[in-house]
Amino acid sequence: SARPTFYNRARRHIMRVQAAQGDDVYVVDKRGMGAVLSHGALHSDTIVIEKKLAEVAGCYWEQTRHSEDLDFSFRVVDKARGILFRSTPTAQHEVSPHGSLVQSFSPSENALFSYLALLHAELSLETATMRRTAKKGRAWRLYELSRIALRNGNRRVSWGLCVRSLMQYPSGAALMLLLKLLLRRSGTTLRNQD
């Protein structure tokens, strides 16, 4: 079966932990949105926000070519007084048949840009929940980079990135990768569960 998209996972999470307010609308707190933002972003074509909130949050960080939606998402959620989620689409638009800018970057470049965007967002986050979520997101990007380094045959770099990921925000996935690296070092193998 196909792997669920970020938005399907986010929708299922919100619908599982939040009570509907009627007409398929959910009031979501910052912690709930933090869980959604842990591994993804609210892209500008999926949100409606007040102009004043965008101004308070700081609009887009124009100095980066990638992950500006991720940075913006964190800052908007951090400054929002309330968040509503609707699980059914209310509009549809055509996406250009041209490849996106994101597709022109390698997986390691994507992870690095996301790490930088999360670090940039964290500089202005006021709530502990959103700062913790940004930290968790940065740890996840280090884990992704560790996996990429391992796939490229660079165990030493993979080890260092994995240890940094675990020190920043421990996760089961990073711990399993570290164990895999330890077992490989000792000559034992661990079957990949990905």
C-alpha cells in the first residue's frame, strides 16, 4: 500500500486527539499543531490566516531558497491565538506541471535547508511547546542526514550525526540506527525495519 502523505497523517492525528466543534472543524492547540509540524510544514496553499497574524509572525524568510514554509509555519502557530483545522477540502487549485524547486535539491540538501529553517524559526519562538517542537524537528533532520551518510557508506559521519540527533531530542528511530551502527562495528547485523 502507498505510504500516507504528511497531510493524511496530520489529519488522522488531529482527528484522533481533538474533539470536533461541528461541521468537520477542529480546534487545535499549539501542542497538537506541534505534533503535526514535527515532520512537515503547513504550506501556504493549505492555510488561511489573518493578515495581521502574518505581519506579527514576520512573513516569509526571503533569504532562503527552500523550507520557507516550514519556518513560516512555526512562527505563525507560535503567534496564533487560536487554530482551526478542517479535514475536508474547501478549495482546489491546479499545481503547475513543472517540477518544483524542492525536487532540484538532493535529500541531504533538503534536510539541511529544513534544519536551517527550524533554527531560524526557533530564534523568534515565544512558546516552550513550539521551541521544543522545532528542536525535535532539527533532531529528526540530523537523523535523516545520518541515514543518508550511512547509505553513502560513510559510517563515521553517520555515527556522529546520529549521536547529535539523540543528544538534541532522543527518538526511537535514531536509537535504532545507533544500535545498527554499533552492531555493524562489532560485525553483527540488524535487519533494517524501514
